Amino acid sequence: MFKKFTLQGNRECIRTDEEMIMIDKLAADSAFEKYSKELLGKYLTGQGFRKWKTRAYVRRNPIDLLEYIDIQKERYGSKTFTINYAIMPLYVPTEYMIIGFGDRLGTLISGKDIWWDYAADEMAKVSFQNVVQAISQFLMPWFQKYSEECNYRKQLGKDGKKSFCGYDSQLWLEALDGYEDKERMILETLHKLKLPKGLME
């Protein structure tokens, strides 16, 4: 249990060869699609997020930051997944989603990476229920914190001139006050990234 939160459905990211043999891969993939949509997708759309690309959800917050959540499957077929999250300013020119101001859901829960299991239907259901609970308890308050400009400014100031994963804290800090035509820049970013049209509202 971490911060009054009980993990369920979590396991090591990579399965052994012996474990892999026991998995019905088609059934696992079917369970993933079912519960990622019925549980996680339904919850996120209820929170104002819009589906983007294959497994991502996005929302525009009150200070024009893009809030981003995606489901990342383990790449070699272990039938596990994790959740990535980030925010980025829509008014800074970019050609791609910048995830430097973010992390994985596990870091908010326990300070370490966490992967969830979807190798069988019931396990997938438990895993996605657990993820929804974690997002509600940990990630939504994180997004809320950075929907307030004072908190966003403070964090950018702490990061100084450090740049990583395409995240340039100094540029983002300067952009808060430096762009005269933010709406035009936002529209350009929405167009370049092919973000959902509803974010223009």
C-alpha cells in the first residue's frame, strides 16, 4: 500500500518465456481493448479528455496547457502496460508531443515505475479498475495543480535552464509572457499535432 492506495493487477513488466507460453494472446489483446475502452476511456472522457491517436487522451486546461495521458504496452508482448502523463504549453511552437514535463503514473503512486497485467480477462479488468482509481487519486490532482499558473511558473523556475526530453523550461517560462498572439500559436499547434478539433473550443 502506498499513500493509502492499494495496487492491484500490477506485476513485473517482462514475462519469462515459460509465462509467455501460457498466455492466450488473442484473448489478452481482446481484454485490453475492452477494458481500456469501457473503464479507462469512459472515465477519461467523463473528465473532459478526448481520444487522440491510438491510445492517448488529451485535454486543454484553463491556462492553455495540453494535459496528456497515454497507455503504453510492453513492446515485446508480455501483456503488461503502464500509463504515461505530461503537460505542455499549446502556445509554444512544436512539431511533436513533448513529454518532458511528466512521468509515469507509478511515480505519483509510489515513486517508482509500475506496470499492470492484462494477460487474462479478469486480470485486465482488475488492472484497469486500479489504474482508474490511481488516476483519480493521484493524477487528476497533479493536473489540477498545474492548471494554476502560479504553480506552473514556480516549477519552471525550479527547473531553471535544464532541458530534457525536448522540454526546455526556460523557453516555456519565457513563453508565458513572450507571445503576443497566443491564440494563433495554439491553433497552429492543434493543427500541426492533429489534435482533436474540440480542443479549439
